[in-house]
Amino acid sequence: MSQISANSTRTISAMFDSRNDAQRAVDRLLEAGIPQANVRLVPGYENDTPVTNRSEQHKGFFSSLADLFMPDEDRYTYAEGLSRGGYMVVASDIDMAYYDRAIDILDDEGSIDLDQREQSWRSEGWTGFQTDATGSSYSLGADTMGASAATSTDRDIDSTAGFGTTNDEVIPVVNERLVVGKRDVNLGRVRVRSYLREEPVSEDVNLHEERVTLERRPVDRPLTDADAAFRDRTIEAEAHAEEAVIGKEARVTEEISLRKESTDHQETISDTVRKTEVEIEDDRSLDSERLSRR
């Protein structure tokens, strides 16, 4: 889905079947922090009238995507999707910090699988992108083979006009570069939650108690002055007892905190990249070489 240009500017593109899905993806890209100038929604064929000239329709969309840094094969496929009523979302010059997030957003919002969609189109007769013998032109599909064939015939006539005419064939030498990025990965979470619960406890305490006892005992003795006979007298005694009084004291017995520690480490990423190797075989004889110099 994504394309990376030769100057390492990252361009991500995706195709959607509905405008609502495409617009939702654009809104989420902007919310993620990608500048609005870098996000583009390309609407496809939105007319209810069936397409009468698929060739012209396709050419128009193919030309409109010329400013995107992607191979012609991919641009051709996106142009086909637009001509069939799809919607294309392009995020260009993506900073590495947003690159993986942008891909996740486009996937979450229902971007279509172009490989599967191409297979479906081919089953209907679509031929896809095709280069000619010189590598400089392309076919426009099954419904425009006539126009493509005429162009090829004209080119063959020009190439045989005489010895002075040159028709160079070019083999592009392509080298892949390893681009290593970074993304944030959730490794788990530590959560500490405090709550109250009650548990029964017991404590022993010594309580003092005083009691008053009334005693009556019979006696038979002579009356003395100490007896204070025939006078009003009152004696009394108070009973006391200790009872337990409950009080509570809250004390901090432990402190729990969370602290994050950050460390950096260097990791070597190994992968394979593809490179175009060129083998040159020159079996020209010395005589033919002298003849070509004349």
C-alpha cells in the first residue's frame, strides 16, 4: 500500500470503496498530527451514468496522479480503481514518527486489498499495466487494445526508417535501501488501586469494678456514746466500675508509588535488499568493431 520515493520521502496511498470511509481516514490522519497540506483525497468517477469510454476515463486519472512518487504499475492500478468509482487517500512526506500510525489508520478504516482487487479485475478481462518492447509505453487494458496496437505499429515504422535512426533500449538498475524506523509498542501496564475493607480485631484490657454490699448482723451489747443513739444518721457508699472506651487512630504504614525508568539501547536490524546486477556479453568480432567505427 505504501510507496517510498528515491529521496526517502514517504508517501502512503490507499484505495477505498466509499467516500465516507476515505473521508474518515483523512480526518483521523489529521487528528494524528499529519499536516493538512500533506493529506489528499482523490475522488474517482462519481457520475451515475455508466462510463462509455473507459480508455479516456483511465487516461485522465492516470495523468492526475503523475505528481505521486510511485511506479507506473501502481499508478496505473490506482487509476483503474478511480475509473471504477473508488476513492484514493494519499499522505505524502510522512515523518517517520507518524509513518506506522498512518498505515494503521488506513487499514482500520477499510482500505481495500489492491492485489485481490486486481485479480478480480483480471477475471473480468482487465489486462493491467504492460510495457512495450522499448519499455516506454503501456497498455490501457482489454477495452482499449486497438488504440494501443496502433501506437505500437507507428513506433515500429519509425524505428525502421533508416540507419540514422536510434532506438535505445534501457535496462534500469535498481538498488533497494534498508529504511529502519521506530514505533511505540505497548509492553503491558501496571495499575495500583487502593480500596477499603473491614476486618475484625480484638484487644485485651483490665477493668476495675467496685461494688457496695449491704450487711445486717445481729448484736447484743450495752449502748455507748459512740453509738449516737436516738439521733438521725445517714451513711452511703457509691459503686464504681471501669468500662472500655473505643478509639481509633489511623497511621500510615506503607507508601506505594509507580515510577517509569527509560533506557536506550542499540539494536542491529538485519534484512535483505535487492540489487540489479548487470552482465554484459560482447561477442562482436574485431572486424565488425572496425566496421562500426567507420
